[in-house]
Amino acid sequence: MDQVNLYRKVLAEQGAHCGCQGACGKDHSGTCRAGATGKPVRLITAPYPPHPSDAANAAAPPDTYRPWCGPCWGNALIAAREALADTNEKRMTAAQILLFDLPGAAA
């Protein structure tokens, strides 16, 4: 399915409003308030939840896509990338501790 048809399909199925539901880190109580001012909001379609890498987002199955406003999508990407960085830091710390945990070494 090409991107234009995917965009139209997602908006037709889910409505022309941001479907963030708090993934950006803000509590929207179910819906984003991006269009609350009455001004038109540009929406994109992207996977939910967002993946840390652009390649994974582009390869996500179409049935995971939902509408997003720009600010929510950007903040959700940052949150996903920060979560991955935190996980990677914990893994690296654990791996480094194992490097120096020599058998028979005095404490």
C-alpha cells in the first residue's frame, strides 16, 4: 500500500485527530488537545507505539499506524529513544561489571 493510501485509510478508520494517548509523555486523558484551539493541525500517520529507530518505524506493519500531530510524534520518539538509551546503559554497566568480577579475587 502506498503512503498516500495508507494515510487516508488510517484517518478514515481512526479519525482526523491525534491518537497519541499519552505516548508523548503528557497526560491527554485519552486524546491530544492539539486541535483544541480551533486551528487546523497537520497530522502524520506513524506506528503506535513509536520505535526508537526511523528504520523500524518505516518497516512497522500498517495495522499499527495511527494519526499523530507533529509535537506528540516528536516527543514520543524522544521518549522511545531515551528509554532505549537507558536500557543500553544498564546493559553496558552490567557487562562491564562482569569484566572485572574475576573468580577468586579478594573483595
